[in-house]
Amino acid sequence: MSGLEPLAALGLVCNVFQVVSFAEEVCKASKSVFETGAATNSVSSLAATLDSLKQAFDDIQKTAELAPQPMTRQENEILKIAKDCTKAALALKTRVEKTQNASGAKGNLIRSAIAGVKAAVGVGSKEVERLAKMVEVHRNALETRILADICSRTDAITISQQDGFENLNVTLRGFIRAYSAGESRASALLRQESDSIKKHITTKASELGTTLNQLSLGNECAHHEISQAMVEVKNSITTLGLRATDNTRHERLLKSLKYATMKERHNQIVDPHPQTFEWIYRKFPPPKQKRDDSDQEYHDTDDEYGEGGDNDNESWSNSESDMPQSVGKHAHKVHDAASGFIQWAQAPTSRLFWISGKPGSGKSTLMKFLASDRRTQENLDYSLTNSKSRTTILSHFLWSAGQPMEAKIKGLLCSLLYQIISNTDVSRIILTQYPNTDAKDFDSDWSEKELRDVLFFLLPRSPRPLCLFLDGLDEIHPSDGQLRLLELMDELQSIPCLKMCVASRPEPLLQMHLIPFPMFRIQDLTFGDIKRFATGGLKKTFQNRHLNIKEKQYEELVSNLCEMAEGVFLWVVLALRNLQSGLIKGDDSEDLVRRLKALPNDLVDLYKVMWDRLGDDKEIYRKDAARYLNLVLTEQSIDYGTGPQHGVHLFTMLLAINKGLVEDVLAQGERECHLLSDYTPLLKDLGRRVDVRCAGLLEIIGLQKKPMDATVRFVHRSAVEFFQANTEGKLLLSFDNSTRENRVFDLTMAHLATSTYFLLSVEMRCDDSDLETGIVQSGTELSV
């Protein structure tokens, strides 16, 4: 296998295939020149192909410079192939140039061309045949052996399904798609680019051939026509070369702006529960949509709201009288908020809309929903006079729990520029206006001022309206601060073609600055959404326990959940866990209602109650709980050179609390064991202990599917704040008597053991694969 990452490996192989393919084209064009003369369509084909070959070879050299060292045998082999083919093509170019010089002799143009060809054909043809044979051998090696050694079809299929695949250049996309589909022939793998270039060259060469057929007009006339046609071919080739160069510079510019975790927060945000947030558009279909159709498209039936198709009487119908009473009393508030948002979206002159919300109320989920829902696009485009024009939607999610760039203004600027350049053809404008950007390879090469200058140069010149959805204003990095972010937002608002929808907690500085703008508080509007979510959660809880509950008590539980949540989805999640805990302890329906009513509405107070609910067990559990909580907090604070961590690997936690296991794993590495210990039972046991002892304040992701890959993290950012800023939270952590230094050491050793274990696992899989391959090969040899 290649030492490169799969995408980089496929990019390298794609470029080498191009070099080989171009080298074969050079051989064909050279052969035609030697046989028929330099003044033919072969000259244009040769020149264009050589330019493309040089560009592909330059890309290969850049990849090689950045590749992990030392390079693998397969990587060195394909680099040698690229060098050999490039040398061969350049050697033929020199030979052709000599032929062209001979054809340019004074006197009759046709006779001089024929004389030049005759002078070279004796040696030239043999040279072409020799080099063409060498290139063919290299191509066969790539197709039959080297491509599969470098990267598997599985890797290609995986890459083709990842986010950002469409941002790759067209040649690489076509190469990966063809390889994923089972192709290995160069002609098929490079068909998309080859067809495009050949079509253009064929057209120009045909025009040149027509000119040559009219040579009977006389030598002077012929010379003039050929010269003019050659100028056109040269200009076309130059244009193609510039286009290829522009594409390379465009890709490099995008790469310099994209930092590794640019989309991480977006991808971390869970999709909303079915039918959540539909109230924004349900009563306000886009005015361009016919009312007859919109009833079906925007006014969903009751069945779509229930779990498993049941009618839970919680859908929103067209009249307030049909609404459930618990939802109806919020109808006017929802109507006004949704109407205000739609008016903002449709108005061409509106600038900013603010979505305010408590912690855990679903702000980020709503922002992701709005930025991706097609009805947002339709409403933003409502006032556009050109029916073919569309608003460009940009989005960014600031995240204090992520890496620094995810919470910094520089990360925001990189993200906006990346999205704009990806969606519009502005690279050449930027590179012309700011020539120094052509030398940038990574986000660290940019200063914040440079990013700001380029962004504010581009935005006013946008041919299309722009709308930015910016989430998490309150999560801006402390080194930047809310004031600097608000100043940037003020500058953005001054751009006529840009409008913004922003979301944040109602912190004092943000509220003072944003209160003049149209806004709504999300927790005031999600009663129906929370009822639907709570109903589904309760139903699942009782079904899993095979319990029955009276209709009246069930409705009382749902009603209390919705009222007490006060618009905070996270509160419902935690309350449902509390009810599940009661069921495990044997609570009946009346006990559950009392348990629920005893819960506080505030999240911080709820965290306290979650701990206190352990009762006498908390005295037993608190030492273990404090240890688990402190390990996750410590892991999040350690700088591994990649920014803050979002949690701790469950296997790493297992090792950190059990030094004997660390020694066991490291000993397996020293002995080069061929049978690794299975820690799955221990991981599942630890997962249960963390869940029970920490009262739901920590959650384990992926325990049931793949225990070895499971992660432990805090249930929400507000839970982290509870332990960092709340007196009772700090008191709970104090029951762990380990120091920070102890925990850092334990985690470091655990990471070392974790890496050792997974490295051994990979080596064992490779050994097993080599053994199977050897058996197959031996069987083949015996059968022969």
C-alpha cells in the first residue's frame, strides 16, 4: 500500500497516468510529423500535448515533495515512469523542431517541407518506435499492477462519497469515478479530459487542414494562409494552457484556505427530530408557489407527526381551532415569529436577523436546518427580478469546544472565502488583484488582514445576492472577543448585496448590539416540536420496558415535560433519562409524574438534581464519577498540537484508570504477539459504569456498534460550564484526589498504549492479508 493518504495517492497516480497518456500522444503526433511533414495538424496536437504533459509532471513533483519520506517502492516506481515518459516526449520535441527548421527553408514552401521531412524520417521514425514501445510498457505496468498496489477501489469509492469530492478538479473526479466503477485502462480513466482536449484540437487542426488543401492558390497565398492558421492554433493552445494553469492555481488557492476542521462543527450538529422547525414554513409557503400545490407540500398530515404512523394529535392544521390547546395558545407567537423571518428573507433591503436562545434550545440545529432547506433558498430568491438568478447561501458555525480556528475570526474569514471561491469563478480576479496569494499553500500562510482585504474586495463585486448564516456568536474565541466580531458584522452589513442571519445566547453585549434588528427567541416557539419529541421519547421508553400506562397519566407526563422544558430540548433529553432511571428502580406512573414535577427548570439546577437523584449511591459513586469527569475535562484541556479535544476515547479512559492494562498492551507490543487481547467486555462494563455513576452528565457515543471506537464526552457545553464555574460542580470534582499532573501522565501513557494496540492490529491484518495472498499465488503456481 502507498505511504500517502488515499486521496493524495489517487491524485499522484492520476497525474502519472496523464503523463503517460500525453507521452503516447506525443509519439503519435511526432510519427505523423515525420511521415507527412511539419505543416500539418500534428504540429498543433504535439504542442498542446507537450504543454499538458509538463503541467502534469510539475504536479507530480509537487506531490512528491510533500509526500511522507521515505517513499514506498510503488511510489518511487511511478515517479520513475513519469520521468522516463517526460524525457521521451522532450526528446521527440527536439527531433520535431529540427524537422520544422528544415521545412522553413527559403523557396517553395511545400517542397521545403517535404525535404525537411525526408531529411529526418530515417532516424526519426526509429526513435519514435523505440520511445513509443517504452511508453507502452509503462502504461501496461500502471494498468495491470501498480494502480491496484497504490490504492484500492474501496478507497476510491469511499473518497467519491465524501464531502468535498465535488470540489476536486474535473480530471481527478473523473479518474476516481472510473476507477471506482472497475476501469483500469488509461483511455477510460482519463476519458473526460482527453475528449475535451481532443475535440478542441481536432477542430483547429481541421481548419488548418482545409487551409492546406487550398495551396493551389499559389505559394504566397498558401504561406499566408498557413501562417494565419498556425497563429490561430497557437492562440488556441495558449488558451488551453492558460485554462489548465488557472485550474491549478484555483485548486491551490482553495487548498490554502481550507483548514482541517472547517466543517467539523457543522457535521457534529445532529439533524432535527422529524417535522421539527416546520412551523417556520408551514403557514408561509413561498408566494411563487401555487396555493393548490402548497397544501400538499407544506401542510403535512397528522400521520407524519406520530411515531410509527400513530396519530398523536400534535400536528398543526390550517386553523387555530383545529390545533391542540397546548399548541394553540402559542400560535400567535409562532405566527408572528415565522412571519417576521419570512419577511426578512424575502425583503431585498433587509440586512440582519437574530435568533436568540437559551443553552440547549436548538439554535445550532435550527441554523443548520435553515441554511440547507430549499424553502430558505426559495424565499431568499423571491424578490429577484431575474428568474434564473439565485442567492448564494454561506454558513459558518463558531465552536468554542473545537480547535482554535473553529472559534476565531480568521477561521470564519477562511470559511467564507473558501465557499465564495468554490461557487464562483473569481480565482483569476483574486490572483490578479493580490499576486502574493499565488504563493500560499496553507491557512497559516494567510494573515487575518489579508483574508479580510480579499473578502471585502470580493463581496461588493458579487454578481449574485449573498446570505450568511452565522451561528454561535457567543462562542467566539476569547482572544478575538465579541466586540471585534460585532465590528466585523457591522462591516459586513454595509455591503448592499449581503444579508445575515445570526444565532447566539442572549449575552449582554450581544443583546445590546442586536436587539434593534428583527429577531425571535427560539425557546418561545418550539412547544409543538418539543411535544412531538417528548411524546416519541416517552413512547420508546415505555415500549422498551414493555410497560403500560394510563392515557391520562401519559398525557400528564407529556404536558409536564413540555411546560417545564421552557423551550430547551436538552432539558427534555435529560428529563427523559431521569424518568428512565426511575423505571429501572421500579417507579410506577404516579412516581414518574412526581419525579418529573420535582425537577428544576434551569439546566444548572437540573445537573445538581441529576447528581442528587443517585441518593445514597452518590456517596459510593462520587469518587469514580469525579475521576471520569476529571479525565474528560483534562483531556479537553491538553494541547496535542491539534487543538482541544471534544472527549476521550473510551479505550483510552479504560487504560488511564487501569495501569495494569497499559503494561499488558505495551508488553504485547514488545513480544510482537499474534493474538491481541479482546477488551470489548471491559469497555462495555466501563461504559455502563460511566453512565450510571455520572448520572447522565457524560454520554458514550458508539458503545453498542463498535466499543473499541466509542468516545466519552459531556452531554452539552453547559455541563462543562457547570463543573468549571459552579461551586457544587467543583465540589464534586474534588472527590477525585488525583492531581492534574497525574491525570496528564496517565492519559499520555494510555494514548501510547492505545496507539501501540491499534498499530499491532493493523500489522496483524496486513500479515493475514499477505498470508492469504501467498496461498493464492502458491495455488496458482501449482495449477500451472
